[in-house]
Amino acid sequence: MGVVGTLRQKMAVVACAACFACGSSKSSGRSGCDDPAKCTDAGTVDASVDPCTNDPQKCVDGGDAGQTFDESPVVLSWTPVDLSGTYDAGSKRLGALVCDPTTPAGQDAVYGMFCFHPFGIMVDWIPGHLTMRNPTFDYVIPLNEPVRAVTAGRVRSLTLKTESWVGPNEYGLLLEPRPHSAYQIEYDHLKDPVVAIGAMVDAGDTLGTGGRCQGCDLAYAFIEVGVHYHLGATDGSASNRCPTTYGTAEFVERHQVAADTQKAVFPSSKWNADSPCVVQETK
């Protein structure tokens, strides 16, 4: 899973104001991200791309100057993985969510026993070295389990992950609900994507499967999904938002069940919370 590296990258994305405002999913830790002239919508580096001129905050898709962001709230109507039904102690699943205390993920006292990570919970990722709020919902699922679009939209970017801790053919994907939306849906550790940049998807469509789960065993996968508000990327007000804030009643209810199942199966885990979102936004 590479949690530490993944979260550092997410923090860098927020800090990389001009680049993110211009439509790139690349982090400032990678070459070119601090220069909007090198940002492209696909998350690649290309110095020949026309730079974002004048006001980068109005710049989308690599230099479409003059466009303002659509601030209409996104609506999340599908859970990214199957969370249906109730927890079954025999199969140790809630839908596709694997809550199994016999697996490495269920026994890791240092990292934290888990099957679902709530948004915004304060966690000591590396004891004594890195403490921060979790910026996404995270799910442990079976290998090859479909990961779905939480809303309709366009695949804004699809970036191959090259960090040493990730598995093969894993990507970061950004889904844009509407043209020039102030909101983007982030998927991290998406394996074997079945969509391409520019593809239009409906809520519930399969995007790929879960990727490598550090702290799990090879029988399970992992996916991170979050909502990023990037309108204020140039003035420091960009943030990660609680996904259930934008969810339908069923979306909210299913994630409450996931949070409750996490607590019930792993009563001593540091990932436990009374609700799926501890706070409403993180920076």
C-alpha cells in the first residue's frame, strides 16, 4: 500500500498549487510540478505545454485560460466497493470489504488493525515521526474485486505509480464530475484500469481493481478514494473533503456500517471512529 509515501504525495499535491490548478495530478516531489509550464492534464511533464498565464486559478486542462471552476457540489451515489448487507462472521466480509482478524492486516498492532480507514482520523503513521489525519476512505478488498466510479464524470488523469512500495500496473486516477468542476474524485492504488484518459463513465461503472496492500497479505488488495476540492489551490485553501458530505443517503449509511464493522471486528484498533468522517476536511 505504501501508506507513508502515498500520504506524502497527497500532501505534496495540495502544496503544488499552480500545477494542480492547471490540471495535473503529479506531486511537487516529482520533476516539473513546481512549474505550471510543465503541467499537463494527463499528469505528465512536458516543457513545451503552453504555460498557465495570468491567473492559474482559472487555468484548467493545461492552459485553458479564462475558464472559471464549477462549484456545484458533487453527488456520490455509488460506493467505490461493494458494502452491501451486514457483516458475515463466516466469510469475514461486509459485501466486498474484508474484515478478517486472522490476516496480517487484522493483526498489525503497529500500523493498526483495519479493514476500513475513516476519513480525518488522526493516526501516528510512523510512531514518533509522522502523525496526520487520513485524507481518504481506504478499503481492504479481495484481489480482482471491481472498484467503481462513485459518480458520473470524465477521467481527468491516469498516472502510473512508480514508487517502490506499490505493486505492478497501479495508477492514480482523477475523476472530474463536470467540466471545470472545483471537485475531483481521487483514486489511489487502482490496479489494471479499464478506462483511459478522457473516458466518460457513469456512477457504478468499473474503473479497475484494488492494488497492493502493505500490511496485508497477498490474498487481499487495497484502494483509497477521496474528494479533493481544488478551487483554492493557488491561495492555500485547497483541501480534501469528507466523502459522505456529498453522498446520497445510501452512500452515507453504507459507510456508517463500514465504520461500525471496523470497530466491532477490531475493538482495539487505532483506526476506530464513531462515524466514517472524524472531521469534514483536511489540508
